[in-house]
Amino acid sequence: MRARLFWVGVGVVVTVVVIRRGRRLAEQYTPANLAARAGARAVDAADAGAVRLARGARGFAGDFRRARAAREAELMRSLLSDGAGGTYDLDDLRRRTGR
């Protein structure tokens, strides 16, 4: 009698486990769940794209600042050149003109 009761218990446990896993598996492949997972993947991809875009923008801004400073220095050298290979002193020019 105990052996039969044991096997009935094992059968009940196996049945419950199979039904629960089967439901979980069926839920994974329902259209609503598939759409939700696809949407989550799309959001993750968009977030990754935004991160890459932000990194690129920061890199561009840094490159732009460096290029702007180099060009500004080049223009200042050109403006302060006296034509004979020397340069004017900007502070001296400001003092003389009163600006």
C-alpha cells in the first residue's frame, strides 16, 4: 500500500511540474509576449544607439574645441605679424590704442 501511495505522489509531483513548465513555455510564445520581448529588445537597441551617439558627440565637441583653438592661435599670429618676421605685442597695442 505504501509503495502505491509513493508512486501516486511521484505521479502528482511530476504532473504538476510538467503542467507549470508547459504553461510557462506556452506563455513565452504567445503573440503578446513575443511582441513585448521584441519591444524590449528595440528599446535596448535604441538605448545603445543613444549611448554611441552621445559618445560621438562628446568626441566631436572635443575635436572641434581643439581645432578652434588652433585656428584662433593661427589667426592671432597672422594678425599680430609685423610683416618682417616679427610679431606685435598684443598688450602693448591695447595700451597704445586705449582699448
